[in-house]
Amino acid sequence: MSSVIQTEHLTRRFGDLTALDQISLTVEQGEVFGLLGPNGAGKTTLVRLLNGMLAISGGSARVLGYDPASQGDQLRRHTGVLTETPSLYEQLSARENLIFFGTLYGVPEGDLSRRVDEVLDLFGLRERTANKAGEFSKGMKQRLALARTLVHEPELLFFDEPTAALDPEASRQVTDLIASLSRERGRTIFLCTHNLDEAQRLCDRVAVINRGKLLAVGTPAQLARDQFQGTWVEIALRTAPDGRLVTALQALPEVIQVSLDDQKLAVQINHDDVIPAVVVQVVELGGQIMRVNPREHSLEEIYFKVQEEAKA
Ligand SMILES: Nc1ncnc2c1ncn2[C@@H]1O[C@H](COP(=O)(O)OP(=O)(O)O)[C@@H](O)[C@H]1O
Ligand SMILES: [Mg+2]
């Protein structure tokens, strides 16, 4: 894998405020990378720095091999950026908007018409191509804005809170489109969001930031392991076991604690590797196992844990 984004100690100050504080991270080719954080965390600032839309105060960044600080114009021909408030020309038709932005991003004239039709199709806007953007619903405008980010076929896409202003239905459509851009078209996607369900559905790796500081980065599974000591396995039994079983399990190495609720055992362990030994012990003491379920931590649990730790 090769990195498409690398930052080292990337910093941006606005007067006395450090909006981004020494951010070092990498984004790999083809992944959906989520940047999670509350309002004011620094997400939009990072997107702007990475696209050369804002000057860097300290540290460095490389994006697709370019230095955004000095090669912003070249870089932006290879990135698609959906900003928080997408700027569309309301008086222009959907098609005219796309032609305009395609030209701006240097799509060769001979390719432009075909590209525009392709993205209009992709976003289900073909029937509305002649309508003015100003007449579109919010969801349609957002789809048009997404189409706009793709018209020059960028390899790297930045979506800054793409569903924040949408109702659940439009929001689901937009997330599905983002997923298909990643899965079917292999695009690298940098997604800023504070919608944790959306991040859970879309992201391969996530970074959590707050007040300009990077608090954690990794796959949701890695973060869960870092944040929560060990994992839990739930074991459902046919009949309630006697107390000896709990004592025996507690005595196993790598078992942190055991709780019993009627026919359901919950065992906290250091690693998943211990699950077979736990199962053997249960069986040896006469437990009739119906189900074994490792309990997964949701991104939401992880997110709040990371934010809590940072406060402590
Ligand atoms: N142009 C600017 N001038 C002054 N402060 C700014 C500017 N842009 C952003 N900030 C401040 O930087 C911090 C991070 O903002 P932002 O990157 O927009 O956060 P997010 O996108 O995560 O909500 C906030 O405190 C915000 O007020
Ligand atoms: Mg923002």
C-alpha cells in the first residue's frame, strides 16, 4: 500500500487559537478514512490545509506527492472536495454547473460532455439535467455537489460532513453513493463527520480529533482493543450453571472477570485467543453451550471513550 496523504506535525494557528496542533497521520490508497470530532475540532481546517486552500503554520503535508502549500493548483486537479456549504450556481442548470466546474478543473473539452453525463447518471440526476440547481431539493443539491467533485475524475476525494444537512433518506442515499465510490471505483476517500453511524458504515480507519489534537487513529477494531481492556465474550448456556463454573473460569490465565446472569455468562478476557480455553473449561464443568458471541464495541462507544480519556 502507498500513502496518498502524509502529514507531519501539521499545525495551523488563527491568532492565539491553535486550530490544528501537530497532526501526524497517513491515509493509504483506496481506503475510506474518517476524521471524527465535534464542531470546532479542526476537521474543516485540515481539509483546507490538505488541499492548499489555507496556509500551513507549521509542520508539513504531502498529498498525492504534492506539497499543498506550494502546489495547490496542480494538486486540486487530482482531488475532489465537497465543502460544508457546497457552492453551486443556482441560476445554472445541473448540466451547466458540471460543465462549468469541469472546465475549471481542466477537463479536456472533448471529454467534458461524456464525463458530465456519466456523473449525472451515477447520481441519478439525468432527468433533471436541464433544471436549475436553485430549484433542487437539499438532497438533490447535495448529489449535484457530489457529482461536481467527481467530474474531473479525481483519485482522492474529501467529503466534509456530506450528510449534515440532509434528512435520513437523502442522507442514506449519499452514504450509499460514497460507499460505492470506494468499493466499485476504488477511490480514496477522506470523510469528515460527526455522524458516528455513518462513519461505522463507511470507514476502514478513523482518526478522532478534538481541539486540534489527534487523540487516536486506527481501525475501529484496533481502537476498541486500545480503549477497552480486553474484550468480552458472551456464552449462552442451556441451563444455569453452578457457582463452580464461575470460579474455575476466573482462575484461568488471561481472564479478567466473569459475570453470570441466569443462563448467560459474560467473560472479560485479554485476547480473543483465550476463547477456546474458556469454551473447553465450560464444557468440562458440564456447561451446555448454545452460543458464543464475542461482544464488539461500536464506534460510538469508542469515540466517547477516546474523548473521555482526553479530558482526564
Ligand atoms: N478562518 C478562521 N479564522 C479564525 N478561526 C477559525 C477560522 N477557521 C476556523 N477557525 C477556528 O478553528 C477551529 C477549528 O474549526 P474547524 O476546522 O471549522 O472545525 P470543524 O470543522 O471540526 O468543526 C474553531 O475553533 C474555529 O472557530
Ligand atoms: Mg467543519
